Amino acid sequence: MKKDDLTVMFSAHSKFFKYLFKDFDYGIFGFPKTALFVLVILKYKASDESVKMSELEAHAGMKKSTLSESVDLLVKEGYIERARSKEDRRVVRVSLTPKGEEKVNEITEIVKRHVDEKLKILSEEERKTLFRSFEFIEEVAEKLKENI
């Protein structure tokens, strides 16, 4: 791998999301961006109806303290539930409530509209290439995860 390959790899992700969401108003949802991420992860990454806090932490890529604050807020607001595992009391699982399900659907629609609007600068073929690239990156990430 060339040095330039590393530069592209590290800068592409941050630049893409920086410019895609530069003018996005996360405040319209009434809670911090980190809490939004938790809701979206629970909706789209949950392998089950509930997720272990450790799994959520791995998907979220945020510090445990930040994640705990977000989870506490979402529990307090009634968007998610937290419960100890019946099999192992040390394990804490979280899941969306019906209210949380409704909220994450609202968030998803607003974000989709924003992304669609921003990506109007691309041709249909360029959009397809972009999203195929994301799918490929996801596949590679899963392979990397399996080898850990």
C-alpha cells in the first residue's frame, strides 16, 4: 500500500461526512448527535431486538462515558429500554421502544431527504457507484471483524 492510498483512505471518510452534513441542523431532533447515532444503530445494526451495551459501544465508536450519557438520556425520554440479561446479570441490553422506533423512522426520513438533496450534484451512475462503494467497504469491515 502506498502512502497516498493511506492518505485517501483516512481523509475520504472524514471529508465526505464533513461536507455532506456541514449545514445539517441536528438540533431539530431535540437531543445530541450522539443520541441520534445510538437510535440509528439500534434500528439498523441490531442483530436481535436488543443489543448488549458492549455491542452498541463497538458499533458507535464513541467513549463508554459518552455512550452511557446518550443511553441514559434516551431511556429517560422513553426512546429506548435498558434491561439486565436474565442469563447473565452483568450483561446490560438496550432496545428501542415503540416511541423510539417512531423517532428513528422520523430521523431516517429527514436524513435521507438531506442526503438526496446534497447528492443531486452526482449523476445517477455516480450515485450508484458511491453506494456500491459503501456496500463494499461494509463487506470488507465485516471480514476484518471476523479476523479479530
